[in-house]
Amino acid sequence: MVMTTQDQTVCYRNVDWLVRWNEKDGAHEYLRGGDFAYDGDGIVHVGRDFAGACAEERDGRGTMIMPGLINLHTHSATMPVLKGIREDMANPSLYMSALYDGWNLFPTPPERKRWNTAYAYGEMLRSGVTTVLDMCYPFPGWVDVADKSGLRCYLGGLFQSAQWSTSNGHSLDYIWAEDGGEAAMASCMAVIEEARQHASTLLDGAVTPMAVDTCTPELIRDAEAESLRLGAPFQLHVGESMIEFLEMTRLTGKSQMQWLEANDLLLEGMLIGHGIFLDHHSWLHWGTRDDLDLLVDIKAAVTHCPVVFSRYGITLESFGLYNDAGVTMTIGTDVFPHNMIEEMRAAAVCGRIADQHMHAVPTTSVFEAATSEAARALGRDDLGRLAVGAKADFVVVDTQVPEMQPLYDPLRSLIHTAADRAVRDVFVGGIERVRDGVVLSIDMADAASQVTATQDELMPDASSRHWAQKPLDEIAPRTLPLAQD
Ligand SMILES: [Zn+2]
């Protein structure tokens, strides 16, 4: 039987707070006391009384309905297993980074990566994420886990020409692949094809070479050509660490952005992962001030992941400066936790500290970064907003939980106080994936126990993978010593 429109339409009545997209202003607005209706995977009404027929009515009182959040930077398959280990870990002789002697301490075997990914996707859903751009070295079952999660997933296989390494703990080596990374790139393009051929319309791909310092210009050029051919988003890590800037300037005499420009590799609309250590960052004391203008010129989007960097004592300089200059600012959860609401809060707080000015980053800006600006970066005007014709990706926030009250401004209460504790239900393409705060599509207890099992399995040999074979309790001492009696 063919379902008619009336058969499928679901309507929330009398929603206390609707975060509605105002097309004329190109901005979100609050609508107090309205109806919200969707039909299949699309929104059909966001306004006052919905007059159409509907198959199901839900009571919207005591709620805010807002667009689902868009997380544009994660590495789900490798990071969850480092929880509890990396939060206080950094190498004092590598500019307080844990990238170079930490990346391979807990290498999850490919056959166990699906649990890390399921766990990360569950955390995202639980915090209101409906779309993710996830970057992983391809592993068996990735597309299947993405499909089962019910998230709208852009899968970006990671590939590169060289792998970081350090043999002495204070300088960086690059181990270059003989083919420059071309074979790895081909396997990542196959993931995009697999995602696009999948029966689920929620799956897509992105072209994501690893980093500006680990890819040859040829590989980046080939990857950009693939991105254009496939019409897929293109992401590159740029400005992630001090070391990266120092290595690039040592080898080429140019900042990363200027090296990309000199090699004709700046791609319009490219997604820049992190974009922190660009030529103007105060720690670098570099002589040019051109990189931010280059970002603006190519209409780049920067994905800011403030939580993990703030743990290192690092922040972007600054969210407000980039935003005001016209860079499309977006947000990602990167390592862990994958809590987009806490990430928005950190973006606001870190941005205000960086500029020493409270108004440098209004809460509005971080909400836009996680919704409409992220959708712009993906080239999707049907995501990140509640508007007729947009996808039914939305979050029902419980405004009655104590953490949301008093309730002068529900987005402020959500972002600065309640976070995921107020996320009640999450829908992606009209399908419920979180109900009453419980992820329906992923068995989180099972995923968590599997991630724990992986960490336990890798722990005994962690020291053997450290450049100096230091014991784990020296690399990452526990917060408290273990009692000896
Ligand atoms: Zn990253």
C-alpha cells in the first residue's frame, strides 16, 4: 500500500520553544508556542497552528525543539580507547603535544574498531548530534556501524603519504610511503562509493587526506580532484600543532596556508581541521599575517574542537576573530568525549578568554557553528535548520529538567548548564534514535564494555610502543597513586 501524506505526518503541538529558521533573515529565531510537523524524512511545518491532517500528534509542551547538531570532526575508530590515558598526557620536549608519541600507544586492531565507533556514535547521538563527518583509517564493518547508528554520516577515510614517528622523543621523523599514499587514497575512495551505494540515504562520503605536513603536494592535488569529481566535502588538518608549523616552516620556509597557496592547493570551500597554529598565532612569532586572509579568500570552513585543545592549554586565536573575518566556523568533537553541547560551551568560553572579551563569542555564534554554519560548510541547505523542506533531523529538549530552569533562554540553559542531561529525544530523517535520553540504535553498555576490553587488551604492551619504552604509569600517571597495601 502506498502511504499518503496524511498517513505519515507527525505533529508536535504547542511546542513551548521552537528554534525556527527565518529564511528572510538567514538566521535562527525562537518561536514561542508553535507546531512542528514532519512527513517521512522531511519537515512540513514549523509555525503556528498546523492545519494539515496528521497520523500522530505529540504534546510539545515542556519542550524545546531544535535542529540536530552537526559534528564535523571526529576520529571514532581510534580515540575512545584512549579515555583516561591522554587527558593529562603531553610531551614537554615536543611542545606539550601528545600526538607524536601518543598516537600509536593503543592501536585498536581493525576488527575491534567497530566498537570504538559505535561507542563514539552513541555519545554523539546522546548529545543531540544528527550529522557527523567521521575520519578513520578504513576498517571492516565501518559502513555497517554507521548505518546501524542511524546517524547521517559522512565517512572520510584517512590517507597520507607519511606517518609521524619519533625515535628520541624530541624530534619528528616522517616515514614516507613508497607510493606517496595513492593506494591508501584509492581504498578511501572505495569507502565513499560503498557509502553512496548503500541502501541507506543517510550515508555519504568525504575526501579526507590526513594533514598538510603528512601529504605530498601530489597526493593533496589528487585528493582535491577526487573531491571535485565526486562532489564530496574535502578536509585537511592544518595548524594542529606547534611542531607541524615548525616542521613546515623549517622544510619550506612557508606557513602551511602559504605553502598550500604556493603549490596551488587552496581549494574553495575546503574544511580546515583545527586551523589553530596559523601565522598569526601568538606563540609562533612568525613574520607574516596572511593566513587568515587566505582562509577568507577561499571561503574555507574551520572546524574548531576546543575541548581537546583546551586540555592541552591551547586555544584558537580566536573563534571571534575568524568568525568576524568571514571564515565559516564549525565545531567537532575530535577525540572524546563526543559531547557536542559541551563542545559548544568550550568554544564560547575559550573564545572569550582568547579575546579577553565576553562579547567576542556570543552563544548564538557557537549554536550557528554547530548547525547552520556547519550545514553551509557541507553545502547542505537542508540540514542544520528547522524549515519546511529541510530534513527532519531534530532534537527534543526537555525544558522541565531542573538544569534547564529558570528558563529565560533555553539555548543558554542547554549550552551553558544542562547539556546532554536535557536531551530527551533525537530524530534523524524522521526516525527516532534517542528516546528519553537512551540511544535506541546502539547498545551503549555493550559498546562500552567492548572498548574497555580493547583498552585492557592493549595495556600490557603499551610501553613497548613508546619511543623510550617507558612504562604506562610514567607516560600517563594516574590521577592518584595506587595504594600499595
Ligand atoms: Zn583530527
